[in-house]
Amino acid sequence: MSSIYAQPQPRRKRFIPKYDVEGVYTVILSEETQTLIEAAIGVNLNAQFPWIYVSKAKINESIELEGEASEFYPLREKIQQYTEDDILMGYIVDESKDVAQFYICLTTESRDHCKQQSDRFIKRQQKKLEKAVQKKPRPWVCLGSDAEIMELRPINTRTLMELEIKAKFPTEYQPEMFHVRDTNSVRDGYIELKPYRQKFNNVFRRRVDAACQIAPGVVDRSAQTQLKYPKNMWTQSIADALGQMGDMDAGGDVGAHPHDPLLDDDDDDDVSSDEDEKTKKHPIDDVAMANYREAYRRLRRPSYIKKVNGFLSTKTEQMESIIELNTVMDMYCNDYPNLVTQKHVGTLGTMTFEEYVCFTDVRAKDKYVSSAVFHPMWSGIVAISYADGSPTVMKTLTTRADPIQRAVYGLNPVMIWSHIDSLIPKLYLESPREVKVLSFCPFDENILVGGLVNGQIVIWDITNKLENVEKIEVLTETREKYRIAMNAHMTWMKTVQDRAVVNATALSNLMTSHYGPVTAIKWVSPNLLITPTGKTVKTEHNKKSLVFMSGSEDGTILIWNLSADNVTFVDGKKIKKSKRVPRRPSGLLVDVSPLKILDRILQPTYKVILGIAGQPETLQLQTLDLVPPVIKYTYIPKYNSTGRKYFYCEILPDDERVPFPTVYCGSQHGELRRVSWEGHEFNTGEIVNSEYCDIKFTCCIHDGIVSCTQKNPLMKSITLTVGGKIFAIWSDKLNGRPVIWKKRPYRLTDGAWSLYKPSLLFITNSEGDLETWDLLLRSDKPISVQTLSGTMLTGVSLHTLPLTKNIIGVSDVNGSFRVFLSPPIFMLSNVSYEKRMKAMIGRELKVMHSFITWQDNFMKNNPHILLEIKRKEGALLAEKEEEKRRQREEIEKKNDEEAEARRLERMKIVGPEERWQKIIQKLIERTIAVKKRINRALLIEHEKPLRELETQRLEKERRMLEIMKNQKVIFNDTVAILFPEAIKKPPKVKKSLLSDDRDSVKKEYLEDYNYLRKSSIETVLQNPFKVVFSWDTTVAEGKDRRAALNSQEEYLKMHKYRLEEEGRDSNSGSPPPKQPRVSDLDDFDDDSEKGALLR
């Protein structure tokens, strides 16, 4: 037997790229040079893709920077002769050498050759990898399972139908042009072809035979009317049937077309008649043609066109409203199924928030996010503070931490994060105490203000801080070597210089700050200034103020001014005089903040007390809000590698009328107040002038802490409040009650208005969901509910800058701050939205005012109804009190019986016979165990499941007894949950310390008042007080006070004068130095100090 073997195919020759051609040179680059020209190994290129284009300008910069020490210095002439802007460089992968070698192509021919060789080599490597992964199928080997497999295959057993198709021949081939089509952006997308191998399970549809019981007969019917000239058109109208109208007959606007078939009726004879009879033209109806021409001529009149255009322009808003309604609601759906079953409003595909980045740090372990604010002028920058507690989280502690130990050894993390780096924060801001709230200045990009738990205000100046952290220091090889050598000899020294750590610039004076934790900070418009007497005035021309408000749990609002002109030194703070001239070198004053002079001496300019004069109770403030400043942000392109955008703020002028200060204040007990103040006409003489606020109204609609109070950024008269399970919307035109309020089945934690649409708002809850409400679409339910976390969400923050893809941030109880991309549908803005929102609010206000008027009139005309309601409430209260008394008596009776049973058990006397019987029983048990060799420990182990079952049975019985005892309470709780409107809490009866006979008490008080008034007047008349006044003495005292105040003025402002002098020197050359005045020289004691100052 002979066998024929196939000759093996020759092995394919291995492809080795050749780069050693003319124009290709080899250079050895250090890591610093690689970083400088952006060709670092492992970052910009790797072994798989070793070639990269490098900018010629960066190579020239390296040559100029390092000179002859540069690796490109021997090739500088070749590089200058190269005409292109980018140079192709390739990494030589050779692990046997310790240096990094690179190819550099300095001619266009060598560049094209190396590019071709590299692409060919990469393509062959990829093909080789695919062959190694994708295995070829081998032939089928039958092992006896053919019958089982054939049974599972669908076999077509029906007879085939014969069809005869007539097609035009020859068929013209038109190649199809393919294009990229994203399956996620279209509705009918199914499979997306990707470069990697992926399997799809196809579902085959089997053919099913079905029969119907009754088949209707075929009936030929005809329509009542039939077109005279049928044509295959999208629309069938007389205009399409008869043709087009000439412009001359239409009104004479333009000349007629020379080849118009409707005007040139005689030209029809010249047309060739080679076509079939089916394609011959039918004669035109003269009557229909005349009617059509007359109608068309009327339509082309200028007056008619003007009317049509005017109609469309006047109905633009209605058309936009109908189109928007059509986008969110199907007008042609069948509503009958919806009436039977209520469908849940779920999250639409276009309303889903996509997670972008998450910020978490180990230094914030076991802490909550107390405040998170985005930077108002830098995109993607957010400042986050962490605290031990959160106002929206109810935390139960078994032991209270020592506040002294917490203040001394505890961490107070405040971090600034960037969206391009979620692992490490950009800056770590140091704080002496725990920070409760943060706020960026909306018109100064470098000021960040925080409120501490001890009531102080902390200020950070982050000028050039982010740039210093992100700056990449490029050192030469020699400098890097020296730095390594110096650090090796200085291991004993602790590194104290960290550019990522920012110290606090200024702290407020502790004596004049809040007495409780600071809970809210809001900025006032830079066009307004609040004076030390509490008056609100306009700032001077080209001057902007730095005024903000802070609220605290102590029930006060403090107004602060960061202007250096408003600095007032605290009594007792002495400034030590230095014999040397207080002037530092210019190199040490680069990062010195001008706000440093406010450290420890910053105090508020005015204080507003949130209470009623004469009453000790004040509002425990949690949130506050006022009208925000009107600022326009403009994008400024900056070419840097930070990956963020910079904006310039333009402060828009406010109204000519000075607005009256009105503030919404939310408390920790669910109370909301709208307050204002008038200020004083004079200085009261206090360190900080204070005033009790004027309460416009008070409302306790919220059933929990008010965690959010925010003005609508597009409609300044609308305010959102969130507290407990209720969120409400308030209007400045309605006092005492909200315009709209909704109660949710779970606790709400925070809320925020949208920056694009005035009716859109976002609310977070304790279930980890983010609710999106659009009041213009529907006000009964949120239009979108998305679960963002498995735990409670504690806050929500919006990015305030206008970006193509804006972001929203939420914080949870784990201390994480997660950033999501907003859906594009939530970023649509239109002028009509604001008009519709104003119309809706106006409609609700009209309804509320009419209802209040009707209610007042009804109660005046029907007072007996109010009395009946109070009588029923009193009866219900008495019934509940009787029920509580009865339950209390039953509990006391049961306790007495149990105590009596225990007393009798203790008093029971055990006789000798009973004791002997117990001893005999124990002896018998022990004897049986020994005879039968029973291990007592093992027996107890075997009885353990039985004892557990018995314990469970007893526990079930106990629970059933408790349920039976509390069945009435359970029933009442269920009714309260399902029907909360049926259960109303009885009003609390106010206790009065006065007697029932009020007339006699009033008479007694009036008699005491008359007696005191008479005696006081007699005392004043009998002891007159004469004031000795002298103008000379008053003027002399005033001059002495002014001289005492001005004695140290020049010395204190010397630092300010020096900064102004340096600023003028940097702007306009070096002018002659400022000579000290005689008053400056008089402040020094000896001649040596005067001489030092003159030098």
C-alpha cells in the first residue's frame, strides 16, 4: 500500500523592517529630554507603537536651553534644514542596553520610508496575533449523535411557491457607499461592528401554520369620488395634476419662464410621440385650468403674502409650545389602556445621567461631605470640605467624642479636586477647626471663604497655587544628579515644603464672630455696599465691594467686608515696633496675599439677630439665601496643558433703585422665615452694630430640617426650599404660604435649580435617588428618577459655567463626591420657557389670592363653623387623653401583679420533704446517666437544636401577643400612612400663667403702672440734672482723639504704601523713592531710627 504525502509549503520569510537608510540618525535621549519634547517612553509611545511625530519647535527649544549639552546639538544643522514642522522619531526597543535610543528622520524620503516600514510591521504583527487567537475549525468527526442533532434542526416541509418576476434587463449596478452609523444614536440600531472578536446569539424564527375559523369574502368596492387624472404622486392636488403656474400670470413679479408648459400650449405639437399610448398626454381641462390660475394668482398677491407672514410671526410661541408638547407626549396614542392600568413614569433613555468621575480620599474616612462648591470661573474645579456629621443624616452615638481632643488631634480636610485627576486632590487647604460650609467668590477667582464649627470665618487665597502644583519642573541631567546627591545626605531632614498644601490666609476675630457653627455663606452684589450702620448703598464708580453674609446656629446673620479700607483693629492688639525697616526682598513677596493683613483682626461690619426683641428665642439658622449678583461669564482661550477652561467675569449693573435687603432663612426645626432690616441712622457705639430683624412671615410647612434654600437663577422672585419629606416653591408676592409644595414618601436631603430652564429642578433623597422635576411638563410626579447610589445622597451641586457637556455632582454618606454628565435634554434653553414659567406662577398666585379672600370672607360670615371645628378637636383630644390614661392604668395594674407574684415566690418556704425529693431525683438522673454511659456534654449538644426551636416558638408567641396587644396602634398607624389627611394632630393648648379673672389682673396692672408713672415724674422734677457744656472743651477733646488715632496711621499703612510703590515701579519704570514726611520721623525715638528710615 502506498501513501501520497503533500509537499509542505515553504515557510514564509520573517519580515524585519529596515530603518538604516539615508536621512535616518540615531540619538540617545534622557528622561528629561523625553518629557520636554513629549516623547516619553511608556507615556507617549511604547514598544507596540514606537513611532511618534515631535514638534520641531520643542527640539529647537531643547537645543537653546541646554546648548552643547543637548542630545540634538550634533544634528542642529540637519534639523534647521528640515522644512516640515513635525519630525518623525522612533524608539529602538533593545533591552540589552541601559540607554534609550531613538531614530530621527531628517528628510522627507526617510520619513516616508520609515513610516511605510513601521505600518507594514505593525500590520503583520496584528495579523499574526489574530491567527494565534482565532483557530480554524477542524472537520466534523461523527460519534453517533447525528440523529439527535438532526431532530433539533428546523426542516422546511411545506411546498414552495412559484413566483414569476419581471425585471428590467440589463440591471445597472450602482455601488453602495458605506458610512459610519452609531447604533446608540439611532432607534433601529441593533449590532455595532467592533474590531475585536465577539459572538452574537441569533434567534431564528420558525414558520408557523395558523388557520382562521372564518375567512371574509372578497368584495370589490369603489370610492364615491375618483380623481380625473390619477398620477403616482406623494400628494394628489390640482396643482400637481395640472402642472406649475407661470410667474407672469401669478401676479407679474418676475417674467415668465420661456419653456413653461402651461403658457406655451402650442408647443405640445412639437413634442415627439415615440412613446407608448400609456405615456401620451391627456388633454387639459380648460375650466379646471382657469380656476387653478385664478386661485394661484390670488395666493401670489403681496397683500396675501404679508398676511400669511404676519400670521406666522404672531403665532410663533403657540407653534413652539405645540412642537415641544409633541416631543414629550404622543398625541395619537390610545388612552383607553392607560385608564385601566396606571403606568409608572420611568427614566427615559435620554434623561439618564452618565457617571463621569468620583472623588474619594483616605483622609476623609468615616466623614461626611459637609459642603461642595464648583469654581465659578474655572471649569472642572470643585472644593469639598469634610466633617464628622451632616445635617441630613441622623447619626446615633453611644459615646460623645472629646471636643478638645477632636480640635487638637483631629483632621479637618478641605480639598480642591480637578476632573482630570480623580485619585489625588490638587490642593489641600489647612484649617484650624472643622469646616461646615464653603463658598467661592463669584467675581474673584482666587478667594475661597469657609465657615468653621466654632463660628469663625476662614479665608484662603489660591492665587498661583494650582499653577505651581501643575507646573512640571524640567531639570538637566547634571542638576538632577546634584539634587539626588543632596537629598541622599539630608535624609535626617523632614520635608516641609509641599506646594499642594495651602495655609489659611486669614481668620476672623474669635471675640466678634459667631457663637455657634457657621451653616451658610452668601455673597452680596459687588455693586452694593452695606455700611457699619446696616444701610445698603451703591458703591462708587469703578469700585467693587467684597461683602458677604454668614449665618449660624446661634440665630444671627453677620455681614463681612473684605476690603482693606474697612480694617478696624481690635482693642488690646499691640503691634511691636521693629528697629529695622519693615521691608522684605521682592522675591519673598510674590505669593503674599493682600488679605493677609486681615488675619485675626477681621470682624463683621453689622449683625442681624433672627428673633423678636424682648424674647430670648432665636431662629437656629441652617440655610439662607438672597438675590445673587448678576454676573456674565465669558470664555477666554488659554493654551495650557491643564485641560480646563478659564472664564472672565463681567459684573452687570443693577437697577438704579437700591434693593431692600430680603433674606429667606431656614431653621433646623423646619421653620422658614423671610426677614429684612432697615439699619440705623447713627452709630450705636457697639463694637459691631446689631439690630433685630423685621420678620415678614413665618411658616412651619416642613417636617424636618430645612437643608436647602435657593433662589431661581433665571427668575429672582422664586425660591426653592427642601426640608424633611417636603419641598416647596415660594414667591416674593405671596406671604405666609408656598405657591407649590409636594410631599414625598421618603426624606429629601437637598435640591438645586437648573441653570438652563427655570422650571427644572433636581432633588436628592435618602433612598439614593436623584429626582428631576419639570413643573411645565407635569407637577404631580418627577419626569425622571434615577438611582445614583445604594446609600443616602446628602447633597447636590451644579456646575455654573456654560459648557457643551455640563456636569452635576452628588455626595453620599460614604464621603464620596460623584460627578455625572447631564443629559442634553436638560441643557436646552429658550426664551419662551421663562415666559411660560412666569405665566404659571402668576396663575397660581391668582388662585391663591382668590382662595385666601374667599376663606376670610367665609370665616367672617360663618363663625359658628370655626367654633364647631374647635369643639370637635377638643373632644378628640379628650378622647385620646382618656385612652392614654386607661392604657397607663392597665400597665400599672400588670406591674403590680407581677411584683406581687415575685414577692410570693420569694416568701415561699421549701420543707424538708421537698428538699429530699429533689436530692433523690438528681441522684436517679446521675445513676441512669452512668449506667447507660450517657455523656452529659454530648447530650446538651444534641438537645441544642430542640432548645433553639423552643426558643423560637416562645419568641413567636411573644411577638403575637405584642401584636394582639398593639393591634389598635398598628391599625391607627396604617390609617395614618395610607390616609394622612384623615389623621390630624390636635393643636397644643398653650399654658397660661395668668388667672382666669383677666379683668381684675388688667385693672391691677393699670393701677401699678399709674402709680409708677406718677412717682417717676415726681422724682425727675424734684431732682433736675443740668449738663455743663463747653464748646472749647469739646473741640479740644476731639482734637486729642484725632491726634491719638492719627499717630500710628502712617506706620500702619507703610506696608500698603510699599505695595503701591512696587506696583508703580513694575508698571512705569523706577520713579524716585517716596521721601518720608516729618510726621513719620517724629514717631521714632532716637536719631538712628530716623537715619535708617531716610536711607
